[in-house]
Amino acid sequence: MAVKTMTPTRTGTDIRPFRIEVPEADLRGLRERVAATRWPERETVADQSQGVPLETSQALAHHWVTEYDWRTVEARLNDLPNFVTEIDGLDIHFIHVRSHHDDALPLIVTHGWPGSVIEQLKIIRPLTDPTSHGGEASDAFHLVIPSMPGYGFSGRPDAPGWDPQHIARAWTELMRRLGYDRFVAQGGDWGALITDMLGVQAPPELAGIHTNMPCVVPPEIDALLQSGITGVNNPLAELPAGLSEEERAACERIDFFWKHSAYALVMTTRPETLTALADSPVGLASFMLDHDAASLDLIRAAFAGRPGGLTRDDILDNVTLYWLTNTGVSSARLYAQNTLSFFAAKGVRVPAAVSQFPDEILLAPRSWAERAYPNLIHYRKVERGGHFAAWEQPQLFAREMRDAFRSLR
């Protein structure tokens, strides 16, 4: 894939304009590969317990070949200010949209897997131009949306070391390089871990954080629930006494996730075995779609003609970005680099805000949130939405950002 960075001279701290230009031959080759997919037989069950149903994958492939147009999202991306800068020897791509309100609060938003900056496209205008989207001028943000290392248009690490802690330090450097001496941070999925790490590192410029995948589970319960990942143990039978009904429900939600997270195990232990993700567009798509049960329900509905929070094009925009940048395997390596628990409390001390979307892969009881984030400035159970909150429910997400950080302005 061809991209352009437009800077005549370059130093280690240059911020270079960036433009996406995918050759037509790459798009033609993609369609040809999708059309030539060799399909397996249909699953032997009537639900999604064996993974992404064949019907969904075939509907996705049909739309990809016959109706989908990458140029639409390419134009949307190129209408935004895109940049690349080198941090610790690696090119980091980011979108940087400044509000026309000069006193806007700088906010860095981090995506996860299998996400990308495409997850955040719907929230850019509501956050940077709130007066046109139901907010007040005092709600405005200057927005920075980076692609994580190994993802999208950022560089791919060629050696170990780019773990969530390193990425968090890189984000602080990025915000400093952009001239922000005070900022807030937000994240979900991997972005939640990276944002929590910013909260642990607590650089002087960081005023606070927000998470929509709160890392709140008490460490002893987290370790117990992870012991059931293979299905051999039953950690729910060994939970400590005295848990509230809400805390027990949270444990049940996490236990269900761990028993259905084979994709994470593969990426954590054998990312290089996933070579097929670089060779088969439909194989890549199926692997990416099988993240969590609620999201797969949403995606299945979209390809069955019942779009909810996500459309068919939304889904294919993101998958196509992974395909064109050949980042199926490089993105997986972050799992192998990570040594942190996904859900356990991390020791954040800076002001923190939590939004609990009902279809998230874990529940965050307020009792746990108050312990994990002792400086909790906002906690709300949101009406609807799931793991990809900004993508699925951009208006509710924008409302949460405004409310979460209002006390820090």
C-alpha cells in the first residue's frame, strides 16, 4: 500500500503530514482474493458457539466484492489532519484535530484490537465541535488519535519492547511534542491498559483519565478467574465469601469471556503462527470478528440486514484497513509483549472516570471501581453499547467524555 509523508527534511522529532493513497491494484487484488475464498462446510450448531457462522462470513465476503468501496473511508481519513512522527525509533501515525475553541481540553484517545483509528471517526466532530452536536463551547476537546505500534499506519516494531507501558510513555512524548502541557487520556480494550499505564506513570502533564473497559478486578479474584481459562477448573465455585450480587455477576461475565477467548491465547503464545491473516482476507475478517459474543451479535445482525450500532461498511472499513496495511500479525504481537493482566486493578492514582457500557466484556461494579481508582471523579452505567463504545454509540460516548472531564477543565 502506498502512503505519502510530506516533509522535505526530517529529524527525529519531525511531525510530518501524512496522506493515504491505496493503489487501485491493491483493491482489485483484494476483491479477487475474497472472490476466490475456499469455504469450509457449515457449522454443526445453530448458534455462534463454534465461532463466526459461515452465513455471516459469506455475507461479508459478498458485500466486500460487490458493494463495498474503500475510497469512501479513505476520503474521510484524508479529510482529517493525519501525521507521522518518530518516537523511540518507530514511526507513529496519528490524527490530530484541534477544536476552533482555543481553550479546548487536549484529549488522546487510544483504540484496541481488533480496532483502529476508524473506531474513533464518529466522535471527532462531536468532541471538537460540541456546539454543533448538542454541547457547549466549554465541552470542547483538541483530539489526538494515534495508531498503536504494529497497527494501521504506524510502524511495526522489529524487536521486543513495545508493551503497554512503553506505548504509554510514547503517548506522553507525543503530547509534549504537540505542545500540550496539560492533557487527559481515554481508552478501551488495549487502549484501556495503555491509559491506565498513563495513570500509573502519572506524567505531570496528565490531568486525568477515562476508561470504557475499566481495569477494576481485585487481583486475587482476577487470578482465580484466569485459572478457568481452559475450562478444566470452575473458579466460580471458589469465589470468596461476601461478594455482592453485582460483584458476583461481574465474575460470571469475566469467567464467560475467559472461556471464549481462544483468539487472545493464540496471539499471546503463537502470533507468528497466524500467517494466514496475511494471506486470506476472509480468514483475517473471521478472526477479527470473533472478539466477543455481544460484538459478534451486533456484526451478525448488520450482515443479516439489521444494522444496529455498526453497519456493514463500518465493519469492512476496519477489516480492510488491517488487510491493506498487512497488520494482522504485527498487531497480534502486542499480546505476546504484554505482561499485565487485562482486567486487574493497576494502581492508578490520578483522577479517573469510568463509563460502564452494558455489553462490555466485563462489568465494573462501583465498589470495585472505587478501589481501583481511588480518585474516581465520574462513574456511570450507560444505557446501551458494548466493547467498541465510540464506534457503536458515538453520541453517548461523546456525552461521557464531556461529563467525565468537566471537573478537570
